[in-house]
Amino acid sequence: MLFSAALPAVFFLFSTKPWVVAANGRDQQPSQPSNDTVDDDIDNFSNIRYTAALTINGKILNVILDTGSTDLWLNPYDGVGSFESTGVMKKLAYGQGDSFINGTVGLVEMSIAGHTIPRQAFINVTKIVGLDACASGICGLVGLGFDSPTAGIEKVLTDAGLDGPALGKSVLSSIFDQDPEKGRFFAFSLSRLGDDKDTADASLSIAEYDEKYAEVQWMAKRPVFPATAKSWHILSDGATVNGASVPWSANDAGTPSGQLLIGLDTGTTNIIVRPEVRDSIYSAVPGAVLAKNSSLKNTHWSADHDVWVVPCNTPVGFSAVFGGQPYPMHPLDITEMRTQKGPDGVTYTYCVGAVTNGGTITSGKTDALYGDSFLRNVYTVSCPRPTSGSRHRILRMFVSSSSQRTRQKSPPRISFASLMVSRSQGVRVRLLVLPVGRARARAPRKV
């Protein structure tokens, strides 16, 4: 899912896939810690968007990586060049539905992350609303989610009488189906700007691990929920702030007791939750103040204009809890520094909470979306189910004594491991840039 910025620690290893390896080594993927096709050229746009280089008709385009959607669309200023048009139109909506793209489904040769696809389906955008049109050199989006015969390009091609499963595959499925003997997974890490010490290198690889993080294959696995889910949603035991549990109950009665349903989405810039959960998180921070309906800056999308102002010299110890284990986030990802000129003409420096109100997105079955601010703290390995037009099965992805039938019926799974660093790092970075006297905790004036 894609959100525009409002202008839209602690590290883990993290893996998402239909089967992610267990800690005892069973159900593991083939270990392939090669860097032959690891793409280190993942661009970070202000910690808000992460893009990969895609080549089409000799042009190199930066496209957003979005695990919350499936299809590929392109919108370069000078056009994509020649391609095979199907004549079928497709519209894709994002966020709460008020942002969308519309265009013609085409087929074209393209390359990404060291892989070339001879005939890839994409949307040649002819109309774009609520999204930046090729802003900052970002001219498209590649979905890294699940293929589905009931949605997206595959469905509109089928509805038009064409072979949707064969022609409408996602970029990932097209690559996987070229070599069924290789692992059916992709992996990425996201960098953090403003922190030159405790940040991961940005990388993207398909069907292999970045050798720096290959141990992720041994981490405990967690299934998506429900088992038939078409998106990367998993169950969480909640969250803590400075060691204390955040009051937080599930929206949906179908979510198991004591757990929450969390979506993992690179197209979302931050963590979004219900407003009362956001308020519970930051009210637990000494000196934090809630500015209601404020014009204070926040770079992240929110369904309201309430902003939590947090003392810049106070690290917030936020941890997400999965399987009973807390996974802390870096303080720079849970609060952010801003500067703004007040009505008195003075420029003020202050810090705000990066968790925002998800509105209708977090009022249904989904209790929260954990976006880039969370995913910067983890190394992620994902593997969707085989497509409806694919012959190879989950069995090919793993070395396991489990039965083939069991694995084919098992849902996608997720595993991760925490790489702990000092919470004081976030304070150190901020105190280096704060003007003298501006690091104190105080309630700002409404501006």
C-alpha cells in the first residue's frame, strides 16, 4: 500500500515467506548467501521512499518498492518507449482510495535486480491523481506482494478474455518462474538517513540472501494470518514503551485473543495505528505533550492533525512483540526532528512522534501497518505462494523432512532476529545538531 508524505536502536533480521526457516533448521530454504545479483543500488529518498533501478527500452527508471501491492506501473516524463499493448485499461488505488493511477496494460522486456524478463506485464500510466508524477526522479512502482486471480492486472486481462495467469504475472513471479529450481523468495534491507553509524546497507536480491544477513534463514518462523491472506499480515503480541505494555486490543473478533494483526508494508513510510494507541505510546514518554489539531510539521500521512511533541533528548524505547519476544526499534525511527518558524519569527527545533493515526485503514481487521520506520530495523526475506500458472511447488524451496502435502497447505511465514544497539545513539545524533537550549522538554506553542 502506498502513502504520500504529509508534505503522503536496535536492528533486526527479518524474513517473510510462505515457509521461513525454523530455528532448528528444518523447513529451511537452500542457503544461497551469494552477492552475484544483490542490488546495492537501492535509493533512499528522505527515509520516506525506497526505490530500485528498473531498465526498460534502454532507460533506467527508479521505481518504488511496495510490498503492499502486486502490480508494476511506470510513468516516466518522456514515456516508456515501445511496448506491446493489450488495449486493456487498469486503475490502481492507494491509501484510502483517494490516490490512484490509471493506464493501459502492456507487455515489455525489462530488468531489475540482475534479472531480465522478456515479456513483463505493466501499466503504462496515462492518468495519476494524488501521487507525485515522476517526482524526485521516481517514475513508477513495483509491487512485491502476492499474485491473485481476483485482483490487479491478472484479473483485468482474464476479464478481457486473455490468459491472465500467464500474461499478468507480477515481476517477482515472472522471475521465479524462469528458474523453478532456485528459491522462491526475495530479500531487502533499508538504510536510515541521518545516522551514519547504526544503519543497514540498502540492498535488494531475488532468490538469494545478502551474505551479510544469511543467518536470517535460521530464525523462527511465523505464519501470515489468516492462512489464506493475500498480504503480509502476521500476528503480534503487542508492543511496549520503555518496558511497559501499550494498552492495545484487536479490532476484529476473528483475531486470536491477546494478539494483534499487523501488516508489513514498504509503501507506508511509518507505523500507523488507531489514534488511542498512538496516544498510549507517547503518553508513556516523560515530558511528551499532545498538540491537538496542530499545524506542526509531520512528514508522515495521518488521518488527523494531532501531533505528539517529544523531548529530543529522551530516547523512546519502543518494541514490537512477536511470539513473546520484544523487537526494539531505533529511537530515530520512533521520533523525528523538525524545525519550524513560529508566529514570533523564531525558528524552533522540536521532535515529534513518528507513529500516526491510520484512520479507516486501521479501523477494520488490520490493527496496524508497520512501514519503513519499522522495516529499517530489519533484514526482510519474503516468498509468495506459487502462482496459479506455475508448476513448481513450495517443496522446491526448502530442504525438509516434512511432507510435501503439509508444506503446500502451509501459509506464508515470517521470521526475524534482533540486532541490538544502544538507545543512546539516537540522543547522541540529535544533540549533535540541536541548537543550544533547544533540547529541553517543553510544550511548544501552537503554530
